Amino acid sequence: MMTLLKQPAEVKSFAFNFRQRLRPGEVLASAVLTVPDASGLTAGPVTVQSPQVLFLVEGGTPGSYVLTCRATTEGGDVHEGEGLLEVVDL
């Protein structure tokens, strides 16, 4: 699980990279990002630039959030990545 870091007032872009999970020639077609218990945190919009899924994160109160990205390939395979977002007020 990757760890991401931001301050509450920042708007930052991050990416999930699925390169290691894709077969040669396999391309991501779509993705969905979820953040349970987002407490003032906004994640998205999501942009697919295979093999990466790019997204913005803004807001949030200090604490930890688990981000889950489900990416679907053109062939219908679904890959899931998770990240831990730490919002800290430095």
C-alpha cells in the first residue's frame, strides 16, 4: 500500500500505477476511486492515462484515509490498488 501525504489546505494530484499488473498490450479503460469516511475530503475527478489512474485530492481534516482505486481494462479485468492518505497540518 502506498502512502500519500498532504496538508488540509492543499489540492494535490496523485496517481495509482498499474503497470506491474497489466499484461503486454493490456490497457486500462476506466477507473473508480472510493474514500470511505472522507470527512471533508474530496477525491477526484479521476483520469485514466493507462497504465496510470490520476486523481486530485483536496480538503480533509488531519488524520488517515484509505483510498481504493478499481481500474477496469478494455478486456474486462478489474485491478484494485489501495493507498493510505495522511492529512497533516504542519
